[in-house]
Amino acid sequence: MKAINIYTYSRIQEDMATEYENILSQRSKKLNVKVQEFVAIKTLVDLLLDIDIETKHFENFFASFTIEQIGKEFDLIKLDKGKLVLNIELKSEDVGVDVIQNQLEKNRYYLKHLAPDVRLYTFVESTKELYKYTSKGVKIVELEDLKDTMELLQKSLGENIESLFQANNYLISPLNTPSKFMTGDYFLTNQQHDIKKKIVDLILLDDKEHILGITGKAGTGKTLLLYDIIKTVAEQGLKCCLIHSGILCNGHKTLNTQWENVNIFSAKELNGDGAERLKKYQYIFVDESQRIYISAFKKILEEVISESKTVIFAYDYVQSLSKAEVNRNIPAKLKEVDGFIEYMLSDKIRTSKEIASFTRTMMNLNNRARGYMDYSDIDVLFANNTEEAMQLIDLYNEKGYTFISYIQSMYYSNSIDLYPNTYDTHHVIGQEYDKVMIMMDENFRYDRERRIQGKEHPNPDLLFYKLLYQAISRAREKLCVLVVENYKLFSAILNIKFDMLSRYQYKENRTNVTLSVKKLNRFTKQIKDKLPGLEKNDAITISETVDMINDELMGAELKKKVVRNGLKLLNLMQEKLECEEIYELISNYCEYVEAISIP
């Protein structure tokens, strides 16, 4: 999106605010401007003009910018990257100092990576008061303070602010960045915060038995939410244990040495008489619960129910890695437990929407993205043999990619044994990486239904396609898919990118069509208003043809052949119509469609 001049923007009437802002900012998604926000900008600009600020200082403000991955919005941002960032939040009514303080504190967290000097203000339109964030809290300041800050921004960014917000600047993992987690250098999303409040209020209210679940797809923030709840409970001086259903990583070990009132251990330690250790803890937390064995699951429930304790399971059934885990279906068994309450995270925050879209399509070729997606952060490579593959793995390692391999078998050999296994699908559970590289070879294919399938893993209980999803879902920003000695598979995956490139090539035309929607709809309505006077079959055919043409014009990809065939059909029907009025309407409609279609 582009930055706008808020002086120019504020000179119009409020009924044109939405159209004008979208034209000025050229944002990819339409913004519906709230009247109260436009009024607040207009009032603020007028007040600044009263104290003789030059209009040039109203240039290059990004209005209503949102960090897509987490849905975090900023009302106004202006920045000189590496030097100074200015953020102004707008309120129509007084919301209280605490609300203002909390919002600006969060804003600072998300903006601090852009420059060493971050200045944050909140303008309240109804009271004309200006609040400024300081290390000692917010305080009311004169407008001259804001004027001085605006005048410091001599060189400011004018477009493409989206590129400055990479996931690793504001998303943390308790396991990959334990120090940031322990110092509280993070914020939960609104959805995470709401679920946390409900859970903490419930489990700290009394000593009754509580059996709860947190679920959500990969990248929705289950682990961070679970760990944050543990931190809050432990800070009350209450004894907690965290059971990880998998291999403990270095992050677990680091947290174990620093975390008071919390003990982390693997689910396998519950084998035999290991369940005795559960008696020390009033609060039990289980991460990656979809992988836990039935015996351990039953031991936990028995302890919780018999001793009126609290247990919270975090899980995603889709991330089951083996046939046994799929068949155990722990999430389904949880739902059969009396009193069980499940909370669902739906907002994907870790993985970029482009990687998530590409992954959906790669796992099932029928799941094509409806709109345009920029797949430039996803590389698809081909190697003719293992030697070429290793050269590419080394190259991408130098670029900062983490190569995630498939867990190997101790007993049977397979082509997956030829690749580095520093990070395999079982050791990276619950972790995340900025750049991920994965390998696919003859172990993978697409079935008749165009779904990705795998050959039998050397360990027959494991499922290759589940391991693949586990590896891909660790990526936050960039993904590289390396296909080795399987040209048919490479062609199918590469076509996902090619299909999107084709849409990009039509993007300018689609934009023109989208801008012409109102006119197209007028033509369509005029035709359909006259159809009742025609013979039934002719009326239905004309109506269906017009709808079909409109659908193609407004669709994600303009299919020229379909549109042209539709126009030919309309022209044929037009020739036998006696009604001059509808004859003329169809002529006008066809001419307009041809004008906005690709020649």
C-alpha cells in the first residue's frame, strides 16, 4: 500500500472517505473507512494547522495499516526507517488512560524493530486531548509536541510498509526463543488473550476438577498460549508440570532450568510407575496431546479426576504422524469425557497466508486459492540425483534455510537416509523456523483424487504425508520444496506456482474489470428486467449466459475462451429476437464485455 497525505485526504466530505482513501492508498484489500476515524483525522489536521504546521508534514502517513498475520491495526504511521517512527491512534470518545496505555504499549512492541526512536500518541476527538506514551506511562501533552515530532521526519517511507513486518520481528516461540518468552517480550493476539482469560479465571476460581482442551491448526499459536497460561499459574506460586508428547528440545531444557514452579518432562516418563510424579502437581499441562499414548492419557485423567486437579491438553489431530496416533484419536476421546471444555484458535499467526495457501494446494491439488497469492517466497527446485540435491541443500543452508528431514528407521533403509537429519520431523515438533527446506522424492505421489500420498515408510506405522505436513508447517516466512528424481511430482507442484503467475499476468485486467463492476451490473439488470417478455426458454438461456459471463469476468482467473463462447451464444440468440429494446441491450452488453476483456 501507499502512504497518503492526510491533509489532502481530510479536505473531502465524509461520504467519499472510503472511495478516496482506497484510491490514494492503492491498498490490495478494500478498506471501509469508519466515519468517526475520518472525523478524528480531519479534526487533528485542523488543530495542527491552527498552530502553523506546514502542509508538507502531512505527507506519507500510512492509514489503517494492518499486520496481516496477527490482525494488528495501526490508525496512522509515519516513519523514517532506522531513525524514527511516529504512530498516532485515534479515538472518537475518551476510553480511559489504562486502555490508551495498553494499546500504545502493544504498538511500541510491534514497531520497535523499525527504528531506535518510537513516538506514540493517542488523539481523542471529543475532548481534543493528545496523549503521549512515555517510559513512565501516558501523559497529556500539547499539540506542539506532536508538531515537533512530525517536523523531525524529513525523509519518510512512501510505500510498501508491508515488507517491513516479518514474522520474526514480533512472533516468538517459547521453544526457539526461550529468553524472550521468560522476559515477557511478546504479546498474545486478541483471540489468544480472550481464551487465556476464560481459562485462567475458570481454573483459579476453585480447586475443582477441570479438564480443558486448546485446539487449532498448525500456526494458530497453541503452544505459546499454553505456555503463557502455565506462566500465569506458576507466578501464583502454584506447582505445575508440562508434559511434552515427543522428544524434548534444547528450548525445553532451557526453560526447565529457569522456570520456577514448573517441571517439564516427556510423556514417556509416565511409563511404568511414572504416573506417581503427577501427584506433586495441582496443574497438569500436555502439549502435542494428539501424539500421547492411551496408557499415559488414562493415567493423567485418573489423577485429575480422583484428586480434583486441572489438566489442559493442547492438540491438533491433523498433526498426528502415525497410523497409531490417527487410530487413537485422542481429541475424540477427550470429547467423551464428562465436563470437558474445548477452546479453539482459528486465527493463523505463525505461517504466512501465502505459505498456508501453497501448502493447502500442495497437499490437495483441488484446493486452489480463489484469489491471487504472491508465492515469491516459495521456491520449487528439481534435482536429478542425490548429489545434485545435496548441493542445493548446502546452497540453501548458506541462505539461512533449515533443512527438515523425515524421521528414519533403525531397521530398514530408504532414500530418506541419504540426507542430513540434524532436524527431523520428530525433533522439530512444536518449534518454528523463518526459512524451511524440505525434500520430496519417489516416496511421494498424487493419487487419482489429486491428494498427496506417500509410499509405506520404513517404519510402517509412520505416514509420509503426515511427516511432510509436519515439516512444512514449521515455516514462518519462506519455504523451499526440493523434488528429487520425480519429475511428475515436480511438474505438479511447480504448476501451483505457474497457475498463480498466470493470475498475476491477468491482474491488471482483473483490476479494470473489478472497477467496472457497477457498470456491468447495470447492463445485466437492464437485460434481466426485460426477460419476462420473452419466451421462457430464451429468457432462461439469456439469463444463464449473462450470469456465466459475469462469473468468469469477476472470477480469480479470466477464462477468455469461456467469455468469448458466451458472447457468441448471446449473439446467436439475439439474431432471432423480435424485441428491439432487448436486442439493443444485448448489443451494448456484449460491446462492454469485449471492451473490458482481454483482447
